[in-house]
Amino acid sequence: MVFAERYTKICKSLGWVPRRHIVRVLDTLNEIRRDYYKSPIIVKLPTGYGKTAITLTLSTLAIDGKTDDWIRVIHVLPMRSIVNDIASNLNSWLKKLGYKIEVAKQHMGSRMSPFFSKKGAVVTTLDTFVLNLYKAPAIEISKLVKLGYAHYELSRANIYSAAVLLDEFHLFVDVGFEKRSNGLYNREIKSLASTLAAVHALCKAGVPTILCTATLPSKILKLVKYTLRDSKLNDQCIISYDSPDDIFESERKAKILHLQVIDEKDWIKYIKNPKHKVLLVFNKVSRAVKAYYELRDAGLKPLLLHGRLLEGEKEKRIKELDKSNLVVATQVVEAGIDKSFDVLITDPCPIDRLVQRIGRIARKKDSKSGEIYIIDVKEEAYSGVYNKELTEKSIYFVKHKLDGISIGKLDLEMLMLDGIEGVYNKIVSESNLRNEIRKRIKVLRDLDEQPLLTKTDARRMLERFRGITDSFGLVSVFDSKRVLENVKNIYEFSVGVSENRALSILRDERLVVKIINGKPLIKEINPEKILEEVKEKPLSLILLESGIEGLATKRIDDEVGLI
């Protein structure tokens, strides 16, 4: 069956208008089938274009047994906060189409398909995906570290019999984030190297692989091409918005957005119409919480959403986004969450991230206008989060090219995409990135391809590179009150934090969580040995080796999370 035919049938059943460039993606997938999928397809299309429909289409083909090329679709995302929303949308669409199968969500807080065995579709995170691919299955990472074994070939077999879609690919790149070095750990390249190594492995094995993005700079695209130079990647396999989609353009151009740079002390004045849905995005949790309190004290009812809320509370609030007219958030809403707002008030950030934030505005089909206010703040609002030079160049572009503009949504996005090229071309060195990731990619390729390299080598690789994605080093911090209550799933009452923050909590509180005879217990320890060991390997591995599930703290507040 021609893949695009299935897509158009789905659109007719769901009342959608088929997107011209989604049809191109599926036609291209049909074409490269002749070469056994030896090339990935890179999809660079605007925000809100409907790229998730690709996963829906391919998963229905698998469910119906209409293809022998894949048994399931694995949809890979950069953040857990997006996984639940994408899975919920897919489940809703499948139900409307008459399917009774449930899409599996797989990450630390949801273990519906730990080895990716589910037929149809699995939605997962990048860290879970690459660990499962590189012989260190996420669900058994504790066994691997403590006991030296893991059933890694099961998850690898399920990956190699799937179609893989790497969504929000620009967020795997991390070039716009602040660069921090710690031995061999470099946040700027870790996820990028692992993703490119994975794409190379998948294409070499003939796994249908699609990379989706809205804001991939040309320098990063060149790096992708170079890394995959021995695949059959060519211009035909790069689908961009290079020709009009008349219906989409008419919808977008009818949406007029006004953009304005505002003074920091004035941001609360721009929450004017109580009927408008307003989204505030801050770069740091501390700034988001401060704004949340200000709004609450002003008699408003904001919904707070950030990455350091308890897992269960975070999932609950994501479900409540549709009901709230005032949302205060961090980067967790930047991509993938399919919600529409009328007004955006945001901290400055690199321009590609700003495109994603603006993509949350006027997403509904009947939305006619939207307002965007960028807060003119001092460096402290983004220092330690985003690259200083990249953010400053982006702020300069916005102030000199966009401040005060009222323009159609698609035209604004195209202007900003031009800005992305100008900003990144001045700052990012393709050759430096190429040199930095080469060694990592070689190690990962060897681990994937050499049958004599096993779980022991996977563990050594994790120690050497301090994990293979940004979030590998995250440490679970549990709410000590809930652990003592013997709740059924303690991970609902945990927060994932960076290694540096975890070390600070460990020094101050000295409390860890262990599972003994199936029950979680809090133990007080002397952290000196761990603090010494962390110079050589990641804290997350040290804790696992010691049989420690994570840290415990009294600092987690049910309302605002861990500050």
C-alpha cells in the first residue's frame, strides 16, 4: 500500500485537511523503500503543521498488518513532559478511527513497554531510546550496574523491527544551551552525538527513520549530512517548506501576531483580557515561581508548570492546561505540547527556542490573532541556561527586526527562521562540533555493531562519557514525607534534578532512599565517599551501585515543587 494513501484516508475520517508536505514525506518514504531505507528522511516543517500524523499513519499500517517493514512505530521525544501529551493525542485519534489498541508511554515515570515490545506505537524519551539501543536497557540499568547483566537484545530487536521517528530533533542538538564541562561530560554535544550515532545505526540496518524539526539551523544540517555521509541521504530526503501549501498558508496568514519587547517591571500589565489564554515562559524555575506568586497575590489563578514538580503533579497539571487561562511555565512547554494560547509573555532565549514558544500561540484553527511580549531582562535571566552570545545575538535580532511588528503567523516564522541562520552562522563552528562528536560516535558505533562488545562494555561507556544523553545524569529526589507514608509508586513523588543540584542536596540533608524487602526506606549516610567517587563517574551510577534509588528531601512543596 502506498503510505500517502493511508494518510489521506485518515485525514478524511478525522475531518483533517491533508498537508501537502506530509504527503511528500510519505511518498519519499515509499521511494527509499527500494533502497531498504538506507537514508533517513529529514522533515523541516513549520510548528503546528501536523507532523505527528506521520506516526499515526505508520502505526495504523503496522496494526493492520499492511506492511512487513515495521511492527511498531517508536516515536522519540526529548522530554518526558511531552511524551504523555503526544501519546494522549495518538490514543484519541486511534480511538476515533476505530482502533482498540493503546499507545505505550515509556519513560521513568511510565513503564508500559520497557523493551519496546508493544505493537502499533510506543512513545518514549531520547534517553530511554538510546540506552535500549546501546545495550543498557533503561528498565534494567540498576541490574546492569549492580549485578552486571541485562536483557539488552530484546529491546534492540524491537528497535530494529520498528520504524523510528525522532521528533523535535532540534532539541536533541543542545547547541543553544550553556556549555558546561565536567571531565568528558559536555552538555552541548552529548545528546547530539548519541542521536547521530543512532540514526547511522538504524539506516545501516534498513530501519525506516524520520527526523522531524521546525527550526534546524543549516550548520547543524550540514553536520548531520557529514555524519551520515556513507548513507544515501540526498536532497530528495530533506523535506522542507520550500513550496506553498495553499490551505495551510491561508490559515496561518489569517492569524495576525503582534510582537513587542517590554520592560521587565511591566510584564504583569499585559495580562489584560480575562478571556484570553495567557502563557508565561521563564528560563528558570525560580523566576517562574516568583511570577506565579505575584499573579496569585494579585487575585489571579495561575497554573504553574515546570520540570521540578513532583512527577504525578506535573502529569496532572499538563492535563489541566486546556482548562486554565493563565499558565506560568519554563521550557517544558516549548515543543510538542499541542495547546493553543492567545498571549505569550516570555523571557528572551536563543531564537530557535523563541520560534518554538511562539508556536504555542494561535494554534487553534479559528484563532485570528495573538500577542507576543518579550521581556527585556538582564543576563541573569538566561545565564547558566542558554549560551550567552547566542542569546544576546538573538535579542539583538528581535529588537532591531521584529519589535513592534504585526504580521501573519507564517510570515513571522519565516522571518525568524532567516534570523536563526544569521545568528547561528556567526556563532556555531561546524568543524568544532564535528571534531568533538567524532570520538563519541565511533565508540557508540562499535558498541552497536560488534557482537563481542556486551553489557560490560555498555557500562564502561556510561562511566567514561558520564551517560550518553543530557538527562542520563538526572538523579531522582523523593519527597521524604511521601516515602514515609509507604505510597504505592514512590516515583510519582519524585523530581529529577541535575547532578550538581543533587550533590548540593546530598551534602545538606544526607538522606537517601533504598528499597529493602520491597519497601522504600530513608537512610542517613555520610556522603564523603560518594563526593570523592563522583570525580570519576556520574552520581547516578554511584547511587545505583550502592543500591540507592535516589535522594530524599523535605524541600519539595506540593504547590511549587523543588525550588
